[in-house]
Amino acid sequence: MARNNSAASSHQVHISYGVARKGLPSPLSFRRWVDAALAGAKRRKLAELSIRIVGTREGRTLNRDYRHKDYATNVLSFPAELPPDVSLPLIGDLAICAPVVAREASEQHKTAHDHWAHMTVHGVLHLLGYDHIEDDEAEAMESLEKRILAKLGIADPYVVENDG
């Protein structure tokens, strides 16, 4: 694989598909969202990660095997666990479940594009150590997500629109 050393996209993002690519964001979109998340989190060092787009079956298996929850979820983050003496830019892997993202976007009255961007940014922040288990952590992570997405021209993903 050729390395892209341009300043605009110095991070390495490897994308694989476990589902048909039709209707999914382009690899360029994923790279743009990853770059925005890394910049928003003030990650200045080179970063490398993999994103796998999965279907419901694969998403459910991963969630069951790694989180002990027997359902497909929107995004799973697997931070790299490198030995302290290994110096690689690898930050980890993301698995994003295409059918779950599509369903959530529809239920939440968001465009698929915006929800894909949000799930990618959310997953990258998890790879960098952000979490939302405790209320204060959730508030900090959500605030950062909103700022990153706003820079991408995407509205606050936590605003819920009513049907009435």
C-alpha cells in the first residue's frame, strides 16, 4: 500500500468492507472524519487505524465476543495494546455496523452521512482513550464530538428531533 505523506492526510486509515459498499461513505470520507477527530483531540503524532464496515451478523458476533452483549451495536472500538517498548503509530481498530448506523440515522431523523461521520468520530475518540461511562467523561466526550462535527458542518448529534 502506498503511503500518503501529504500534510492533509498524514494518518494511515485502512478500510475493509464486510458488506456491499453501495450507499456507504467513500474511503475519502472516512479519512476526512478520522483526520478531523484526531485534530479535534489534538493528536499531533502520526496515527494508524483500521476501520471495518460490518453487517449485523459480524457486528453481533464482535459485540458478543468482546463486550458480552448479544446484539449488533453501531460502533466498536478496539484500542491498540502495544508493549511499552514498541513505538508504532497504531491506535487501534473500529468496527462500524452498517445496518445499525442506517437504522439509527432514520430513527433519529439524521442524514446517513452525518450519522456515519458521528460514529467514526466517536469511535476514534474511544481509540484515544475518551469514554462515556461516568457522567463527567460523557459530557467531555460529547462536547468534543460536537466541536469536531461542527467543524465538518454537521449539526449537534445529541439534539433529538420530535415527530410532532
